[in-house]
Amino acid sequence: MPVFKIQHVTKYTYNRPVKESVNQLRIYPVASTQQEILQHEVSISTDPELFFFIDYWGNRCADFSLLEAHTSLVIDSRVMVRTLGSENITQVNSTKEELQELVSNDFQLLELSRAEEIKSTKAINDIIEQLNCSQQLVMQIVEACSAYIFSEFKYIKGITNIETTVDEILDHRSGVCQDFAHVLLQLLRTMGIPARYVSGYICPNKNGMRGEGATHAWVEAYIPQYGWAGIDPTNNVWATAHHVKLAVGRNFNDCSPVKGTFKGISRQTLSVYVSVGYEDGHMFEEVNDVQMIVSETDKEAERQLAEAEEQQQQQQQ
């Protein structure tokens, strides 16, 4: 079974000092029959105390705070994980009728089978009508939806972000893994199949896959007689031993590796570095730098602060 050494560095920099930063982490790989956590270390700027908890979806999380003024925040996660999953999934002949009975008696399954309210409902229904698979076995429906996204949506980096809506993705038919995961969630839930978002990593293999060597997103669908089954619409494959799972939830917001708030008026920049290493020393790296979105309110506050600083400097001259 493959062993991967994954380093995931998240760095925030601020153009002015900020304080009272409160943050939440979901960077702890799931320990399960599919993956074994051999070692995991997380280091954070100024070494704050971590408060661990399990969230509603079963993810291991941690909260921490940085009260003093600071101009950067670095979170460095290093994990060694052995994946135990198979390259092939066991086929089961479960039906929509079986699934409906299970969903009616399970609140969480019911919650995860509710489609998001979007404007492009007709576009989703048109895809479902085109697929003409609603009466097939549950596993076949999941495969058909994944195959459609893989063939009809273009994989293009840089044209979407974490705030891109399902309506926007359906409109331009392109994006990256998180976008395709959100569209697949919408399709499956519209057909009454419980589905959840998965965050994690996809580790390179000899076949090559889109998004490999980086943070990745896919979907898990609930299939009677099997349970939660991971499917990756970006590559149109069932989740394999090369998929390392971090967290699950309704959508990206439930699974964001790092999120938080701070006090201060500052423009922040996010830099993410991910490397995947193998036991033989081979390594795959990805670096992403993102200028965080600044609201008009924040821009106005930043302008006023700059003017106040300029006036103060003039008074000191």
C-alpha cells in the first residue's frame, strides 16, 4: 500500500498589523479503514494553544487565537499517511427505492439529499433529462453524472474561486475540482441521492490525473449496501488509494482547511504550498498565491486609514 508524505503550508500576509486573529483548522486527515495516519505534525506562528473538537460531520478540527499584533500567519502541516483503498470499487445493485427508505429514517442523509437553491434549476433538470438515468441503479446514476461533468466541463485553473456559485459554473461550463464537486452535488441531490463534499489531496500516480499533487475536492455519494463511496468528477474515477481525505461536509464552506477572522484594516494575501513526497524520495509540488477579495466597505475603511496616517505624518514634519 502506498505511503505519502504531504506538506501543506498556508501563509497569510497583511499589509498592516492585525490582531485578535481567531482561526479554525480542518487539516487533519481522516483515520479510517481506507487510510492510516502514520505521523502528523502541525506548526503555527508563535505556537498558540490548540483546542481540538469533532464537528457535526465527524471531522477533527482545531481552534486557535493570535491576540498580539502580527503581519503574517503561517500554518505548516506535515503528515505521513498510508492509503489502504483499492483501485476498484465493489459494484452493488442497490436501487433508488432502497435509498429512499434509508433516507426517510436518517436525518443526516435527508439533509445531504437537499439540493442547494439556485437560479439555474432548469439547467440541472435539462442535464438530468439528457442523462436519462433516474431509473437506473444508484451506482450507475452516480457514474453517469460524474462522466457528464468530466466530458462537458473544461478543467481551467484561475477562472473561478471559492466564492464562485453553481449558477456561474453552469453558465461557463469550466472550472476546477471544487467547482465540479459542487455541480455533482447539485445533480445527485436533485435526484434524491445524499451526497457530501470531500476535501483532501490527490497524489500523483503513473496514469496522471488532473489536480494531482495538490489540494483536491471530490464527492461522496451514499449507496445502499455499500455506504459512502467517493467519486472524483474532475478525473471521472471512483476515489482510489491516491485520494487522501481531510474532511467532509455539505459544501466547501464546511471543509475549508483554514478559516478565520481578525481585527484590523488590512489587505491580506494568501499563499498555499503543497508537496507530496514518496518513500523513494520523489516529490511533486504546487504553489498558489491568491490576493484575497476585499469588500467595498473594507476598501473605504482602508482608504480612510491611509488618509489618517498621511495626515499624522504631515503633522509630525
